[in-house]
Amino acid sequence: MSKITFLGAGSTVFAKNVLGDVMSTEALQGFELALFDIDAGRLRDSEQLLLNMKASLGSSCVVKAYSDRKEALRGAKYVVNAIQVGGYDPCTITDFEIPKKYGLRQTIADTVGIGGIFRNLRTIPVVLDFAKDMREVCPDALFMNYTNPMAVLTNVLSTAGGVRTVGLCHSVQACVSDLFKTLGMDATGVESKIAGINHMAWLLEVKKDGVDLYPEIKRRAAEKQKEKHHDMVRFEMMLKFGYYITESSEHNAEYHPYFIKRNYPELIERFNIPLDEYPRRCVEQIKGWNNMRESLLANSNIEHKRSHEYASHIMEAIETGKPFKIGGNVMNTGLITNLPKEACVEVPCLVDRSGINPTYVGDLPPQLAALNRTNINTQLLTIEAALTQKKEHIYHAAMLDPHTSAELSMDDIVALCDDLIEAHGDWLPAYK
């Protein structure tokens, strides 16, 4: 029996979506769905929910929870990763509250920035342990990474981890439809091309019947900017740099040095930037799960409609040979020619029986490549810090981060990193 292993299966709603998709796909019937999580209670919840779903969908997939990670991975053909190391309490709280003492504010803090750096440093050792197990018990498995920080973790798994890896994010699928909905435009029949790095990929082309839609998009966006709305940062970046970005405005507010600035506090109101957004979401999600848990687990007739998540479509394409196009995060093997070869990039990929096949993009417009490189710099130094365990590279990563370096002096950045290392305690390995 072929096996799909889900690491971080205690993320019950996400496991429901991805594995519900699997159970709804004819080509994936009969697979074992192996669940693993370090939280035994949440693991039991997910197992019960998926058993209920299996019965209601009439699926022949086998649902099985494991307390031993290596056994959950043994013989797997596909591995889905959705872990969060350290959770909201204490680690997300730490990532936000200590920088605040230095006057450094954040919105999401899960990609780059000081919060993204430390989220990486506590997650990289864990995913390298996954890779070590996989090389032993399922060396040919495809690792599908949904965990942030996407670019760094996918990079580490592909290089230092030595496992076949693709990073999957929601932002590519939603980019065009969300943009057109905001601008009151019809996205039916629209063709697009997206490439760059995760959370900062670019809508390079957007056409309908061969006609470039960017002039009309920018005209409407300029009008939209005259009123308060939820996507003001991305619209401003598009109007200044020429292209729309895949990931949300609350994310992109902290990827650049232009928006969250102590000396320009009016920018927060002007661009409708939700500071401390991710902690708020965490609190709401925890409360929401506690409210819905009993009713969801007691429901023996759970309906499911296949979602837009890529995972089941990738598995289906490999199993059947029927091609499927994704936006995937992969190593830059000459794909984007004006970004570093050491970087993980997000490009169109064709999936078929042979696996993930990234496509050639060539040069990005120079201003877009330059913006990507500002984030890649921090990503690569974070990887260097994690693999060498040299504290100096943590400082380098933070000093190269666009938002952090725009707000703090080098001495304050070093002190902030030291405070975060101390506050994380056992969540981080020892750094030299």
C-alpha cells in the first residue's frame, strides 16, 4: 500500500483540506494517510475528523496515526509538511514582543525580517531531522513543504537535507483572482505568468485574448488608492515598481524599508498597515478551534469539496501522468537568470509522472530582481547561520534585512539578536 505522510497533522483544519482532497481524488484511493504530530491530543482530533470524513466520502484510503515519526515516514511516497516549531506561545510572542522594545514593529514575521530569521533558526534543525529520517526510510519520497519561512526551509531541505522537495504556497493561486476582484474586473479567460521568490513573486504578464491588461489594472489601482482598502501596500509597490506582487499587503509591508517607519508614523494609517496582525490571527484561530472542535469532531457526515491546494493535484499528476501546472518553490538551477543560483525561487512548474519539472523564466525586470535580492541576502545568511551555528551570521542576516536595517543601528541589531537568542532558550541550538 502506498503511503502519504502528513507531518504536523495536529493542524486539523489544514490536514482536513489537504487529506480531504486526497480522499476526494480517484487516483489516490487506497493510499495510507499516515498522521504524525508531537501534540498527541491534536493528533487524535485530526485522526477522528479524517476517519469521519473517510466514511462520509466513501474513500478507500486508510487513516492511521503514529506516535513514532520514523515509522510514520517509513515507505512513504509523498510527505506533506505543515509544522510550526514553538507555536504562538511562546515563540511567536517572543518574535514580536522583544523587537518592540527596540521600536521595531512587524505585521506577520514569518518570512524574513527579524521574526522570520528566528522562525527559521528554530525550524531548520527540525526539518533537517525529518530529512535524515527520510533518507533512511523513504529516500525516494517527494517532500511537499507548506511550512514558512518557505524559501529558506525548501532551500535547506533540497541542499543540506538531500531530499526531493517542492515548496507550496497559496499566494500564486490567489494572486490574479484577488487582484481582479478588488478592482472589479472579470478574471475569466485571463492568462498570467508569475515568477520571483516566495511571497515576493511577480505578476509578470496578465493578458486576455492577447491584450495586455496591465494598463487598465494600473489605471484602476491608482483610483483605488484614493480610498482606504486592504491592499494598499501592493498597489503602491505596483505603481512605483511596475508589477503586482503575489503575497498580501500585510506581508509585504515588512519585506521592504518603505512602509513601517518610526520617523514616518503616518504611513501606517495612509497604507492601512495592520501591525501585530499575526498574533491577532493566532489568538482568533485558537479561540475559533476551541469553539468548533466538538461540533466538528462529532459530525459523522462531513462534506468536502476539493480545494485549490496543490498537494493532491501534484500526487494525482504523478500517479496518472496527466500534466498539471503549479507555482512551485525550487532551487534556482538557471531558472531566473538574474537571481543567485544559491536561492530558492518560485516559478511555474509542470508536474507529470516524472515529478516536478520547473520552467525557464530568464531575467526578471531589473528592479524586480533587485527587490528579490534584498530578501535573498537575508535568506542565505540565515541558512549560513543555521548550518554553521555561528552567531555572527545571525547578525549578518538581520543587518541585511531591509526593514530591520532601515530602523535600527548595527549595535542595536546585534543586541536585539542576542536578546532573542536568550529568550528562545532551548528552542534554538547553541550558537558559537
